[in-house]
Amino acid sequence: MATYIVRRLIAAVLLLFVVSITTFAIFFLVPLWAGNSPEDLASRYVGKAANQEMIHQAAEKLGFNDPLVVQYGRFVKGIFAGTDRNYGPGVEHCPAPCLGYSYVTQNPVLPDLEDRLPVTLSLALGAAVVWVLFGVATGVVSALRRGSFFDRLSMGIALAGVSLPIFFTGIVSLAIFRDQLGLVGDVANWVPFSEDPATWANNLILPWVTLAFLYAAGYARLTRAGMLETMGEDYIRTARAKGLPERTVVIKHGLRATLTPVMTMFGLDLGLLLGGAVLTESTFSLPGIGKYAVDAIGNNDLPQVMGVTLTAAAFIIIANLVVDLLYATVDPRVRLT
């Protein structure tokens, strides 16, 4: 097990390195290949009234005239050793891990991400609990009652959940449950859990359910397919022949074997959402990492985009590592070496 963990950690570091190079190349190398000069890149951040001299000075200040290897090396150095920024009157030190400074706001990127992380964590984890509970439970019951009215109805709802985009269901749910019925509070008014747990939950319940509706549909269909296949295996018939209770056969023998692909999918989905639920946060105006990423792309703020990309990649890698380590617990047939 220890050897497996070490291998995965080394692979995670290498993968983050590849992600950083790829993202850096997309935003810094590709524009140069397209014919843009360093001054063209700097012109986005100096305003419309800037003259050529001001644009040239901005390109020098932002380091766009340096070779790309130097620019990338400066970015990596900031992550591991921190970096200094000369803002005119003095020099400001950004301690490691430093993801750079915003070209627009001049604020360090990492504190901005840390301020928005509780919003994204609350949204992703709350929705994950809802979609796993309802999705897996619906899939199990549908498989055990194959062809019944409940099976057809739940799979029809699951098909609708997969098909409808989050920005449609989000707007409809806001119009019905907040504007017409008044059952939920001001979703966009973020209140931390530590300040008021009741208001925190009331403001997030609608985004949780809306986001979970999208994911629970896929989990229900995946669980149903896995249960239909597993419940026909020889060891299931053997367990029933031994006289084990049906609940034990379904949960301990059938469901545990079915959960392996479900956990794989869960690791990918949760890690991706922790890196920013872009559409959900934008639809409900939640000040999380996803909305931060949308604003960064709209402002062409490359350090912010790089920070969000690396954060999302780190969450995905960590989530999948945890899922891989849980395989042996969920399904004893799996052995990690």
C-alpha cells in the first residue's frame, strides 16, 4: 500500500507539472504563434487611452518581453519559493505557494482563491451528499424492481436530469421556489456556516438540489446497470442459497461490487466541482471559484486563470487518489499493490 501511495503522489506531481506547462503555453505561447507581440498582450491591461510608451512599459513590468522559459520559471519559483513584486513605492513579498498577482486588480491570486473556496466547498460537498444518496438509492431500487412503474418513472426522470442543462433548471427553480413560492432565501447572499448555519443551509438548498439533480441522474443509471449485472452473478445465487437475508445479499454482496465504477465517477465529479462549479455558481451568482474563473477569463487575467486551473487539477488528483485507496475497502476483490 505504501509503495502504491508513493507512486501515485509522484504521478500527481508530474501531472500538475504537465498541466501547468500546458496552461501556460495556451495563454502565453499560442498568442505569440498567432502573431501577437508582447505589447499586444500588455495592451489589454493599460486602458484604452494608453499610448505606445505606456504599453511598452506595461509589457516590461509584466515580464512579457522576457523569454517564455524565464516567464515560466518565474511562475514555478513563486509556487515553491515565493516571489517579490515591485509596485512602485516599495516591494511586496508573496510567500510560497504564490500563484502570482492579478494583472487587473494587482491582488495576489492565492488569497482570492482561499476567500472563495468555502463557497465552492459548501456547494460541491452538499450537492455530492444529495446526489449520491438519491442517485444510488434510486438505481438500486430500480434494478430490484426492473420493469416496474417506479423503474420506468425514475429512469425517465434520470434521462431528463441528464438532458437539461444546469442554467435552465437553475433559472426555472429560482423562478418557482424563490420568486413565486418564497421557500428559499437569497441564494446569492453567501453566509458562512460559522456565522449562521441555518441561513447558510437555507441559501444553498436550491443550488444543492439543482446541481444534484444533474448528477444524481447519471448515478442512478450507472448504479442500476451495475446492480442488474451483479445480481445475476454466481456468488449472489450462492449467497441466497446459503439462506442469507435479502438485505445482506443486496447491500453487502451486490451493492459493494457495484460501487467501484460509481466511486470512480464520484472522484472525477467531486474533484472537478471543487475546482469550481462554473455554471452553477454563475447561474446562482455564488462568489465561488467557478464565478472567479469566469470573471478571470472575461478580463483576460492570465494569473487568475492559471491559479484556478492548477487548483482544479490538484482537487481532481487528490479526489481520485482517495477514491483509489477506498477501492479495497468497498470491494475486497480489489487489491492495491
